[in-house]
Amino acid sequence: MKHSQQFNYHDSINVLNSSYGPGFNLGIISNLKLGKYFDLRFTPALSFAEKNLDYRLIEDQTAKRTIESIYLNFPLTVRYKSDPVQDMRVYVLGGVKYGLDLASNAEARKADSQVKVGRHNISAEFGGGLQFFFPLFIFSPEIKISHGLLNVHARDRNLQYSNVIDKLFTRTILISLHFEG
């Protein structure tokens, strides 16, 4: 989050911070082998997430705004795998992700106490994981970090909690458990 110039001159909001919120992700895996060590992966998913903004107002009053999002994510990543050692392999991955927020409130008319966010987001992703080979399936725990590249804040100068924000970016840490047949 980046504060706007209005934040410096605002008389009722003293502090504005963002905090972590929970989420849940459910998706499928499409994998194309590009060689012995490289894969191209498309893993569309439905993701439920929260963005929390904590405001400290005058006289030590507080206000919290929670922005709930339902994203339809379309990540495209390249994965580099090591040689298997016994029944395990290590991999790293990187790529881009397009996200469409189905719960975007950018067009809301009655939003006096809201912070509006836009529908579209593009993120850079990187991460790594392990593959464990079992007789009938492959189990892969994975961790990915996603860094939003687009400003998702739909600025509205008429809203008190919105006009103190200049830019709002998404940051996600995703822990996944993949089961491949």
C-alpha cells in the first residue's frame, strides 16, 4: 500500500496499515513437458481471500476495513526439476498470473465506508517444492509467492477511507498440496 498526498493533510486518520488475511485456493493442474527438466504449467484456480486495512483515527479510535475477494486466477509458470533421488525430486518455478476479482466493488454506488478495488490484476510468481513419488500418484507440497504488478485500488476521492490510499497492491504467500495421477 502506498499513501496518497491526502493522507498527509487528513485531519481524522492518523495511521493506516495493511495486515494479513486468510484465504483458500482450489484449482486444477495442466502440465506440458518441455524436456527432461522443464515443464510449462497452467493451473487455473478459484481463490477466496481477504485484504485488511487498519485505520487509527483521532483520539485513539480504530477502524478496520476488510476487502473480500473471490479471484479467478490463471497462472502460467515454468518449472525446473532436479533429477530424482530415490522417490523424491526438488523443483523451482516462476511465471505470471492473471487474476479476475469476481467480488470487485469498484462499481458500487453505496460504499460510504468502503475501499474500492478493481477487477483485474497481474502478478509475478515464484516458488519451489518437492515431488514425492508413490506407486499410484505423485504428492507435491509447494510454496509460491505472488507479487501484484497492477494497482488494484479504484480510487474515489469522496470516500474517507479510500482517498488516503494512492496505490494498493496484492501480495500472496500460497502453500499448496498437489496430487497428480
